[in-house]
Amino acid sequence: MIFIASRLALGALATFLAIMLWSRTRDTAWMLVIVGIVTSYAESIYSIMRLFGMDIGVLSIGSMSLLSILLPCLPLAFFTAALAVMVARKYRRSKTGLKEDT
């Protein structure tokens, strides 16, 4: 029960702070990180609901719910996209000769 409570509390805090940052930033990379945090919390909620026997998955592939397959992968996909945007931005700056910020 401590694991579930801590996962929910820390996930809620991270999601709340991410949403607060969302209103203050327009940077693509940061937006992708924020969406990754929010989907990570959604995955936590969904997996805890499944642990207690509630499965809201409507679509399924074989015997697995589509949400069970997608939700664990989505946060990493958003984090990967955010990092790719950051790397592309740094690479583009170094190609044009602009001073890189550290």
C-alpha cells in the first residue's frame, strides 16, 4: 500500500508541477517532456486500477488491452522525442556557427 500511495502522491506532484510549467513555456522540447510526465501519471493510475481489478480497456489485441500496451510506452516516446528535439537544436546551432548555450 505504501508503494501505491507514494506512486500516486509523487506522480500527482510531478503532474501538477508539469501543468504549471506548461502554462509558462512554449518550447517544443519542454512541452514534450510535460506531456510525457502527464502520460506517465495516467499510466500509473491505469496500472493501479488494473491492480484493483478495474480494467477500462475497450479495445484489445488478443487478450491484452490496447491501453496496457500503449500507456507504458507513451511516456518514453515523448521523452525520446523531447531529447531528439534538443539534440537537433544543438546540432543546428553548431552547424550555423552560433554560440551554444550551456
